[in-house]
Amino acid sequence: MIQAVLFDLDGTFADTAPDLGYAVNLMRKARNLPPVPEEKTRPVTSSGARGLLGAGFGITPDHADYLAMRDEFLNLYEANLCRDTRLFDGMAELINSLEARQLTWGIVTNKAERFALPLMKLLGYGTRSACVIGGDTTGKMKPHPEPLYAAAKAIQIAPEHCLYVGDDERDIQAGRAAGMKTIAVRYGYLNGSDPAAWGADAIVDKPLNIMNYLV
């Protein structure tokens, strides 16, 4: 029986793409370059700085300027965490429904705590979430299951009674490795990937559909 629902953050719980793209375009503006459209940055949002700098500047982590540009990007993003970031349509209603049924919920993300914790607070869910496990909380990142084990420990619910929801194959791999039920969402930052190939227990098109699997 499912007693808790854990969510990935970017692309699953909240639409963070506008603000991450904004940070890229601030960097481009400083270099007298035209902005890149959100259609180019949105699909790679789940890949973090690596994906966004690739979309914005065509560079990879082996580029000589990558580390400095990554730090610049992260600092700009930190200063603009919640300009246009919003929960996905239906997510607020889903959270209300979970709480009405006294089901625990939390966040497990590869986003560093430096960003994840204040962002959840700015969104108004910092104290409502039973846990926020970041990519640097355990020293391991998804697809490693350790962050999910840490979440289960924090909320004191066994992994087999948890459901993990995500928009990336790494989310499903981590959830399965931790012994959790998994749901893939089609509304996230798929970047051309097909959720049907990830091996999730279910796939949903919108957050409220998750309620159908809480048995």
C-alpha cells in the first residue's frame, strides 16, 4: 500500500525551465549575443547546467571555459530562482488531495540543496514537503538509489510503500533500484525520450492522474 509520494522537482513538480533559460540569456546578453528561445532550452532543463550551457553556447564539460561559465550560470540562476517558475497545472490540487488523505509527500531531486530548499520555500511548499533531498544531500545522485533511500529514512516510511514520480529515465531507474513503485510523467522535459521505454509502473499525462495509482 502506498503511504508516501516522492517527486522529482524540475519537470515533475515545478516548471523551472523559464528561469533556467533566463539565466542562460543573461549570460548571452553580457556577451552581446541575442537570446535563445525557450523552445531550445526547455527540453534540456533536466540536464542542468551541462544541458543548458550546451543549448545556450554549444559547449560541453570538456571545454576550457566550462567550469567558469557553469559557476556564472549557477550564480545567475540562484539570483533569479523563482521569477517565472510555477507548479505544473494540477500539481497544487494533487498535493491538496494527498494531504487530505494524510499521505506523506516529498521531493527528491538532483538539484543541489542550495537551489532546491529556497525554491520550495519561494513556491510556498517548503514547510509542507516532508523532505527535500538534493543532489548533494547524500553524495550520490540519481540514477543511484541512495537519495531515495535517504528520503524514505527521513519520512520514516519503507521504500516499498513509496511511489516515486519523475520526468527522466534516471528517476525511474533510481526508484526501481530503491524498491519503490514508479510513475513517469509525459508533461516534463523529455528531450525526445519516450517514457514508455523506461520501465515505469505507470505513465501519466497530468499530475492529478497520479491519484489513480495510490492503492
